[in-house]
Amino acid sequence: MTELTALTIAEARNKLQAKEITATELTVSYLKAIDDFNGTLNAYVAVTHDKAMAMAKASDLKLSQGSGGALEGIPLGIKDLFGTRGVHTQAASHILDGFKPGMNRPSPRTSGMTVRSCSAS
């Protein structure tokens, strides 16, 4: 674990807003921690390095312009139950092996649940 991954969400948000750290630096720290420990912990089914970095860079731009929401630039892991466009999503069921939804949405196992997209795309 690095110093950045030890921050609380509030601490990270404050450091991002004060420009003490960037969303890119924060994301790199989390991706490194995932790469270092996921083999043992098996906590993530799919890790989207490129997408995470692109989103971090977009957050850095928003933050530099003084825009963005309260959690802008904070890395987020999406549970495997929620369909994420183009990302392997199997809802912990081998019947969905290889499934990559064409849009962001809840999985069939969470029907009736409303999920707001975490990305603008």
C-alpha cells in the first residue's frame, strides 16, 4: 500500500482540490496496488487500466478548470453485478463468461434496481 492508497476519500478529495496530487497519480497508485495484490486477493474480475487512466486524465482536466463533481478524480471499483459498456461482466456466474455489455446497466440479477452511470460515455 502506498501513501496515496492509505488516504480516506475525504483526504484524497481535499488533496485533489488543493492540487497537492492529481487524479492520475491517485489512479496509478491504486492500479499498482491492484496489480500487486489481486493475484492473492482475487478481488477484481476485470481491471481496466486504459479506461481508468483516460478517466483520470479527464478528471485532471476538469479539476484544473475548477469544474467537476465532489468526487471528481476519486478512483472507483465497480462491482461485477453492474454492466459496464465493453467490460467483461459476469455477475459471478459462469453462464455469463465472456459477456461484454453494449451499455452501462444493472445485470439481470439486480433487476428492479436503478443504477446511474459513473461515466459520461
